[in-house]
Amino acid sequence: MNPFEMVIGIVLIVTIGSIIRAKYGVRRDHRGGEYFVGNQNQDAETKALQAEIRALKERIQVLERIATDHNRAATLDEEIERLRDRSHP
């Protein structure tokens, strides 16, 4: 392999790497540090998924509190039974 072919090979490898980085949204700042720039569709989807995860975590906390609070669970059962008795005269 002569030096000319080696230079062409290096340029080709760097170009392919740059194209792949651009496709995945990886950019470089003026210091050479890389950072991710996602497209707007991903940002909206990411925010929606984060909101859904937050809501699910809140629901899990409520369910854990109900499941671990034995006195409250018994009281809740009694209240439900009283409400059932009221609805059926």
C-alpha cells in the first residue's frame, strides 16, 4: 500500500465516521467535546414518556401505601362494606 492509498483510506474512514455521528445527532463543540442533539420528535416523545413514568411512579407509591398500611386497609374494607350496605336497603 503506497502512502497515497493510505491517505485516501484515512479520509474515507473519517468521512464515514462523521456521517454516522451526524445521523445519530452527535455534535462537537469548539473544544472538541461531543454532545447529543436529538431531533424534535424524539424530544416530544421523551418528555411524554418521562411524564408517563412519573405518573406510574406516583401510582406505585399509592399502591405501596395501601398494601403496607394494614390498619388503613382494614378500615377501607369496612368503609366499602358500609357503603354497599347503604346502597341495598
